[in-house]
Amino acid sequence: MDFLEIGKIINTHGLKGEVKISAWTDSPEDFENLDYVLTKFGGEEKRLNISGVKYQKNNIIVKFREIGSIEEAQSYKNAVLYVPKSELGELPQNVYYIADLIDCEVFSETGEKIGVLCDVFSTGSNDVYDIKRENAKNLFVPIIDGVVKSVDTDNKKIVIKIPEGLE
């Protein structure tokens, strides 16, 4: 079963065990559609059942049935949360999980290997591919219209058109 990290508990919230979560998804509302998340706690996988979700600035406040006090919530601080990929449903066409893109080989339209995708990050206006190249600095490619020509996550291959003047 494939799992995706979807966020991290960054702090407690209130006295009744709610926690503040930094969401690692494009849509923090995904938490509203989940019944549970998984985390590692005390060296073991633990299921946390979601009983409530609300929002505060750039964070999500979540109440888990298994956490009833601020003291219990404090013990989960910095815990990474993940779910089975199947719990998140189907993605729209041409939308991919970053985890599926990482380690894809990246090629130019002419078939020349550019490198391997090692990270994807957002600048606010668009995402950027961080491509690790052999014997050269990493190449940062903005993902804007016309750049990504094809993505084949099954075969770990991405074809791009490098914008003029980027190299």
C-alpha cells in the first residue's frame, strides 16, 4: 500500500487536546474528507481518528478522538501524519503527487537526459522542479505553461522544454 505524508503536528491548540497542523497538501480541505490519519508514536504506527477540523490563518486545527488533553497533544508535537494514497481519491488529469515525481529522470524534448528530479517547491505563483544534474549545479525549472511536455510516473520519466535563457 502506498502512503503519502500530508502534514505535521506543529503545536497544541487549547486545553482539550486539539492540535495545530501544517498541511503538506495543495488543498488543506483534504483533512475534512478523511476519517483518520496515521503517525509513528512511541516507535509504533498509531491511527488517529479525526473528530473535527477548523482553520486558523495558514494552519489547520484538528481534534482527534485519541487525544483528550493538552498534555497528550504535546506528546504528538512534530509528528508527521500520513494516509494511504487510496484515501485521497483520484487526482485530476495532469496533476501528480510530488512523491510520485521525485526520482523521475528528466529529459529535454530532444531526448537528452537533463538529470533527476529531486524536489518540487512552490514559489506562490507556480511550482519549480529542482533537477539534480551530473557535474553541474542543480537546475531550477519553473513549471509554467508549455514547460512540461509529458509525465510518466510509472516509468519515472518526465520530458520538459527548458525555457529560453534558463541555463
